[in-house]
Amino acid sequence: MFEDVLTRSRRILGEDHPDTITAARNLAVTLRLQGNYAGARAMFDDILTRRQQILGKDHPDTIIAARNLARTLWLQGDYAGARTMFDDVLTRSRRILGEDHPYTIAATANLALTVRAQGDYARAQTMFDDVLTRRQRILGKDHPDTITAAANLAVTLQLQGNYPGARAIFNDVLTRSRLALGEDHPHTISIRQALTDLEGRVI
């Protein structure tokens, strides 16, 4: 379906029309969800190039395009490439949208996940702590995005061997996830499993 829409948009509107670029993005997201990271990467790269040429590097739509490409690099295991792009996305988001904009907070979380994947746990902890503080202040402690931020911080503490600190956060997050999302929600199940796995390590 998305492939047909893109083909028609290219033929009727042209490669650089906003609707064509949107159709390309929809197809790229679909390819990524299907696990076709190479195909998605090629499309997101083309989308980013067009956004930069048409809108400029600092336009919010260009920032989103860069984030999509960076996310795809991350999924391919190209953490160095993803880190470079996420770092640039975060810098631009802070300057253009502000520290508390949802895109900026998401960019911080994405960069934190990337540096953690590279083993830079100390920096990841600092960034996840910032994400959690902002999520709590803006969305409240029981919002799903806040719960995710807390869980990410707990995992990072665990990776550094701070099992008591991780356990305390996981316990709090599990309670909130049960109330906000329910026992059978994937987030709740994941947090419960993480806490169970951690139990034997706490000293």
C-alpha cells in the first residue's frame, strides 16, 4: 500500500513534494518494522538529504528525519554512527525547540541508549536522570513515558553494579506500571521480569 502511494506521488507530484516525502517516510517506517533495516536506512538517508536541501538543517521536520535515520543505524548496531547523529539531533533540538520539548527529551533518551550500548554507563546515567526529572515534572510520575524513563535509569544502575539503587527504582516503577498500565501490559511484564532477574544480585 505505502509502496503504491509512493510510486503515484513520485509520478504525479514529484520527488521533492512534501506529500511524496511523507509517503517515503511511511514506507521506510514500515520496512524498519519488518526488520528490513538496510532498505529503511537507504530511504531515511534520501529523506534526510531532501529535508536538508528543501527546509534546511534546523527545521523540525529535518530533525525528525535525522532522528529516524539515527534510530535505524542504532538498530543495525552502528552505534558510532547513531551516536554522532543523535548528538547532532540533540544539539539542534535544544537550540531550536528548547530543553523541555518532547523531541528534545526523546533525543536525550535516544543518545543515552546509544552511549549505554557503547558501555559509557556513567554518561548514560546522567542523561537518563535528566530525562526522568523532566518527564516527572512535565508528565507526572505515572505517565508511561515517565515509567519508561525510570526503567532505563534502573537498568543503567544495574549495569554499573548498583543493584540496591536499581531495585528501589524497579520496585517503584513496577507499582506505577501496574496501576497505570495493568498487570498484563508488556511494560509491566518487562519490568517485573527485570526485577525478578535482579533479586538474587542485591546485596
